[in-house]
Amino acid sequence: MIIKVILEPSEEGGYTVIAPSLPGCISEGDSREKALANIREAIELYLEPVDDDQIFPSGAEIVELAV
């Protein structure tokens, strides 16, 4: 899977990286290489399947929508 990210220098030093196609998926690092390694890990965690029963309270209705 190929995901485009935006890598930009931080004012405080280091780099900030954003994955625009994955809302809220952002990371940073002291170097370009560390920032890219960190966003790779963040993307992997973002895309990791979760057990639906653990994140929704009992009584909540889970509905799947096709868009």
C-alpha cells in the first residue's frame, strides 16, 4: 500500500509528518528519517484492525454503510 505523506520542518526543530488521507494520523521526529519511521508506525497502527466489541459500549448499535 502506498500512502502519500506531507513532511515539513518544525519551527522547534525536527520534522512533522501528516498522512492527509488518514484523518488525525500525524507524527514527528528529530530527523527526516526518524519522522518517516514514526509516521510509518502511526499508519500501521491506524490501519490495524480492532475488535469492535472492545471499543463500543454495550447497547450501542453498529451499522455498516456503503458509500
